[in-house]
Amino acid sequence: MIERASLRRMSSAHPRLLDAALATLVGGAGTLPLLFGRWPDGKQPTGADAVAAAVAFLLLLARRRAPLPVLALTVLGEVAFTVLASYPSWVLKIAALIAVYTVARTVRRRIALIAVSGTALILFAVISHATDSAAGPEAGAVFAWTGMFAAVGGTVRTWYDYVAAMEERALRAEASKEEEARRRVAEERLRIARELHDVIAHHIALITIQAGVAGHFLRDRPDQASVALGYIREGGRTVLDELGSLLHVLRQAYDERDETQPTEPVPGLSRLGVLLESLTAAGLSVRHRQAGVPRPLPTAIGLTAYRVIQEGLTNAHKHGATVEADLLIDYGTDELRIQITNPLHSGASPVPAALGTGHGLTGMRERTHAVGGSLHAGPDADDRFRLAVRLPLPEAGPPTDTRTSDSSGTALRAADAKGRQG
């Protein structure tokens, strides 16, 4: 098996060397009777035999570059030799059979079939003429030998085609694997960037606002400044905790044996009350309405809803004309509808985030589309910026009630309790 593979590699790497060796073998065998003075059947060799050996040698050197012309010339040489010498040349016959193999190996199948059939008929006629019998064993053997060499050539052709197809398939699979790896890396980088934005942007925005409040009250009302600094300290601690959890999850992706600390639960609407309390502490008044009957949400839907509300209310605080925003969470039969509205500055153009160029809105849209939902954001006719999100839900009963609350402490705790039910 190893020797066969080595021979195949050598023939592929040095085809002309193999042709030269084969031509030398056939041509040299044709000249041996000239050295011994007779053929095995007792006939005396002539100069025509030497010419036939030389012709076979030259034609076999070119069999790979011009298979059809070589086959035609060997057959014509066999016909001419038989007519002139009154007996066929076995050297040219062997050269013709090797040319048949080459044609079946390299030429298109239909053309090869025609060429092989023509060769078999011509050689049959030559042998029949030389032996004066069309029914003799030598004449019948022509078809057997021609068919065998053609079959071997066709088999080798099929094998090489199969190997080439397998190599091409392997190359395509490798390229597809590399492309898939690059795509997954890009998606993972995008996901990490989105998570970092959602974790950091909200708390950093609140820290920035509280820092402004602390600077404003630092001299005249140090007690209020101290409260603002407390919120800054709490916000910074929250950022560090969430970043630590996120980095731990990323580290577990590379070392699955690292189980030194548990993964933080995925945030959902059960943490809505805490989120609204942090925004209220930062100065944003949120009028929260909830419609429908809260129910357990799939993890991906709950996380998307929480992040959308977090980013939407943070943008309303940063870019709104006032420190007020309206939040509606509607549990429908087959979808969860979230709507956040806040006033825009009169006569002002929408902020870049409203136009969809900000990373926050881009991240919200990507999250929403990833779970099969839809997002629409932009100013409406009442000079208010409206963020409307629809997320698919498992089917449930129709909504039955509507509750309204403000952003006071009691109402926030009630909203938090309702969120924990979902």
C-alpha cells in the first residue's frame, strides 16, 4: 500500500520521467529480437521491426501530451507495418493498447468510447488480415485486451476524479470552517461589546448626574452632596460587581474547570423595581404603567426587556427635555409590549441616539431582533421621543387589568413585587 502510494506520488510529480521509462521499456523490448536474431516464434527480425520499435518509443514519449494523435498514429503504424511486413508488430500493438489506456484515462468519456471502439475494430481487421481468419483466437483477443486497457484507464480516471473531489470538498470545508470561526468571533465580540455597554453605560450616566448634583450642593447643602456621593459610591460598586460577574463568565469560557464563584443570575423584570429606584435617586421621575397579567418570561426575553428598559430610561434621562418619562409594560397574549416616552426639546432635532447612530439604540435593536422582536424609535407628533418594543411570548390568556403607579418609594416596591412574579 505504501509502495503504491509512493508510485502514485512519483508519477504525479514526474510524469515525463514515467513516460520515458515506459517508452524505453517497450522500445527496448522491441529491439531484443534484433540482438538475438529471431523472434520467439522463430521469425527472423527485419529492419521494419527496428523502425517499429523506434516509432513506439517516440509515440509513447508523447502519449500524455497528445493522447488521441498518439493512439491514431500507433494504429496507423500497425496497419502500415502489417501491410508491408505481412505480419503485425506486437511492439506497435502494445503501444496502441497503452495509448488506449491513456485516452480512457484523460479524454472525455464519449470521445474516448468512440476512439477505443474504432481502435478495437481496426486492430481486429489487422489481425484477421494477417491470420486469414476473423474467427481465430488472436482476432477475438483484440477486443478483450482493448476492453481491459480501456476499463483500467476508466477506473483510474474515476479514482482520480474521486480523490480530486474529496480534496476539493476538504478545502471547501476548511474554508467554511475558518469563515464560521471568524463569524463566531465577530458575533462574540459584538455580544461582549453590547453587554459591556448595557452594564456600564447606565450606571456611569447615573454617576455623572450625581457627580453634577454633588458639585452643585457641595458648599451650600453638604447634606445633599453627601447623599449624592453615596449614590455615586453605590453606583460604582454596582458597576464593579456586574463587571466582575461578566469577566468571570468570560473566563469560564476558556477554563470550564473554574468554578470558584457562581454565575450571577441573568437580570430580568424581577429587578425592575431596583432599576427604577436608582433612576429616581438620580432625579428621573418615571410614571410606570403595567397592563395585562404578569407571568414568567423566558430568560432571553426577560433579559432583553430589562436591558431595553434600562437603556431607554437612561437615554430619556440624558437627552430628554425634562426629568420625566413614561414607561408602559403590556403583557399581551402572545407578545410583551414595552413603550418609553419622554419630552423632546422644543424645536430641537432629535439626538443622535434617536436617529439610530448611537451604540445604545443599536444594541437594543440587535437584542430585540435576536429574540424575534421588533423595535421602533423616533419622535412623534407631540414632540415626544417614543421607544416601542415588541417581544414574542408564549401564548397565555388575554390581558385583564391595568395598574398605574408613580416613582415614589411605595409604588416602586409594588412594581418590583409585580416584576418578581414575572
